[in-house]
Amino acid sequence: MFKTDLFKGKRFLVTGGGSGLGKVMMDKFVELGADCVICGRRGGVLEETAKATMAKYPSRRVDTFTVDIRVATAVEEMIEQIFATGPLDGLVNNAAGNFISQTKDLSPRAFDAIANIVFHGTFYTTNACGKRWIASGRKASVLSILTTWVWTGSPFVVPSAMSKAGIAVMTQSLAVEWARHGIRLNAIAPGPFPTEGAWARLNPLGGTGENDRYRSRNPMGRVGRNSELANMAAFLMSDEVEYINGEVMAIDGGMGIMGNGTFSDMLKHTEQDWQRIRETISATNAADKAKRT
Ligand code: HXC
């Protein structure tokens, strides 16, 4: 799908790049020729991931930084150190926190635990990179990983939905403010891509058959494949599509718009149901016609 040297000479930072979707995207960027920096809270996990990717692509570098992006000073220090070893050409805001809960049960600390990562941390990282790119006149690309809830909201994940909606607006706002500096910002709104971290918190009781909402309520009847998300991220980070700026694009098999269709539940109908529907409507039409004649 891509040229193998698509990202030759590029260096990207992927937050939360030690595991889950961050790791998958980082690995794809490296496969396509980039050097990467990954950051996260667990140093051991980062080290292991970096080592595994560099073993696959020995000519590439993956550096690691242990950081909690909720701490603004720590983010600033990390970005300073990264740029001291060489500039970045892109940032992927992937680090997130979330858990499913009734909103009435959330303490202020619970709200902050999510909002401080997603809303505050993403801004700290983006601005720390942005001001350096602007000062040095360097072109760059920012990609944030959101969800389709940024358009619809979602019950039971309110701190995440609110925070990610804020980052969608940040994406649009800075896409305009920073375009003249050659910095573009886009976002991906993924549907269900099962990863260990997210699934333990969003699907804690599991679920099969009708209760597997990620399959039964998806028009494609399946969850996303990690490679599909990685390909989309590579596409959006590529200079070949530089004119895409300020977009939030879904990759969810159509799940986000399915609930909005008045008749979406009729996907469950059998051919017999449809035959019955047709006969009933035909009978109504025939009766109406008879009344008119
Ligand atoms: C209610 C809860 C809770 C729960 C925690 N809290 N879990 N309240 N229900 N299930 C409350 C705690 O009681 C505490 O408040 C406060 O939240 C902070 O809890 P800590 O455990 O101290 O938080 P912390 O160690 O900072 O952990 C952060 C975290 C954790 C976000 C809560 O889950 C985490 O580190 N997650 C990172 C990985 C992750 O979540 N990945 C999923 C991303 S999925 P009190 O008041 O009691 O002190 C995503 C979108 C996916 O972003 C889209 C799929 C379609």
C-alpha cells in the first residue's frame, strides 16, 4: 500500500507508543523508514517495545522516554530533551485513559484522572512541539487518536468523550492557526480496535453473541484490524497528503453512523421478515387504491 521509504528521514513521537495502538502505529512508521520516539508511564514496556521494533528494522532508531503526560513540566522537559537530540517531524497523540462507569459514580479525581491525560496532556505535548516547530520554521504533522464519540457523545464514558471532543476542536483550531507555519493537524476517530489496555476498561465483563456490542452493533459485523488503523495513520502522516488539514476521520466500519439510522435495527431482519413487510405494505397500497377508485 505504501512506498517502503515513505518516511525516510522523518522522526515521529508517539505518546503511549509502548503498547496497544500506539505501538502498532509506531511499528508501521518505522517499517516505512521513520525513526521514532515513544513515551509512556512504564519504562520497561517502552524499552521492550523499542527493542523488538529495532530488532525487526536494525537500521532504524526507536528512543524511549518515561513520562506522565499529565505533568506539564515533565512534558516540557521531555520535548526539550528530544529536540536537543534532533528535531521531530511529527507527533501522534495516542496516550489516553478511560474506563466505563456511570457518571453519577465519578468523583472529581476520577474525572481528572481521564481529563488530565486526554485533554490536558494532549495539549501540553502538542504545544510543546508546536512552539519549537514554529521557532525553527520546520514543517510538521500532528495526528490525534480520538473516537467517534466526539460527534455523538457517549453515555458511561463522559470524561473521555468530553476530553476527546476538546481535542477535536484543538485539531481544527490549530489546523488554521498553524497552517501558515507548515504545521498540519488531523485526527482519527477509531471504532472498536480491541487492545489489552482499552478492553480491560471498556469491556470488563466480556461479551459474546448478541451481547458482543462491538460486533453485533457494527454493520460490518467485526471489530477493526490493527493494520487498518496503522495504514490510516501512515496515510495521514505522509507528506503525500499534505493538503489534508483539520480533519477528523472515522475508521469504524460504519458503527458510529449506524445508530443514527432510523431503520438500522432492521439489519437483523430475515428474508421472511422482509417478505412480510413487503406484503403488508402492498396490502396497504392496494386498499388505498381501492378507496380512490
Ligand atoms: C469509578 C474510578 C474507576 C471506575 C478509577 N476510578 N477507576 N471510578 N469507576 N472504574 C477513580 C478512582 O476511584 C480515583 O478516584 C480516580 O478514579 C483515580 O484513580 P487511579 O486508579 O488513582 O487513577 P490512575 O492511576 O491515575 O489511573 C488512570 C486511569 C487508568 C485512567 C484511571 O485506567 C489508566 O491508567 N489507564 C490507561 C490506559 C487506558 O485507560 N486505556 C484505555 C484508553 S481507551 P478517588 O476519588 O476514589 O480517589 C480510549 C478510547 C477507546 O481512550 C475507544 C473505543 C471505542
